[in-house]
Amino acid sequence: MDNPEERAMIKFKVNMKGLEQGKKLTKGAMKQVLKRSMLKMEEIAVLNAPFDKGILRGQITLFPQILAERYVLYSKAPYSEALEFGNKPHYAPIEPLIK
């Protein structure tokens, strides 16, 4: 063992017993974290939505898509997208203003 390469080598053994069970537990925990995170996002979206008549707040919904293992946070209010992302500038017609 006078060779420096032999002294630097590390030997180890990995026990793979229970690996599949660990994967299942981890996947289950990740699903719970995702679900709780999305529920919190829905709560925050509702709380931060502008409020006039309450239509927008009432239309914000979380849809779990079980088979795809994902969630969709969505609003059915027709003006949701414009409120979230804005819209192109638009101008009033000039003729009625001149009259």
C-alpha cells in the first residue's frame, strides 16, 4: 500500500434494499407539496385579485388534473387575461368627441 493511488481509493457498498419503497414515499410527498403549494397560490390569487363586484375573485378556480399529476389555476372571468397581462393601447373614436 505504498502506492498513493491505492491510499486515496475509497471503497464503499450501497444497500439498495427498500429503494422502490423510498421512491413511492418520495413521490407521494412531492404530490402533497404540489397540492398544498397550488392551494396556497389559489388563495393568494383570490386575495390579490382586484375587487369591484367580486366577479373576478369568484371565478378563480384550481383544477387538479389527476392523471397528468398537475394543477391548472384558472379564471373564467372574460377580462381575466387583460387584467393579468394587459392589452394593446386602444383609442376612443374621434368623431363623437369632435361633435
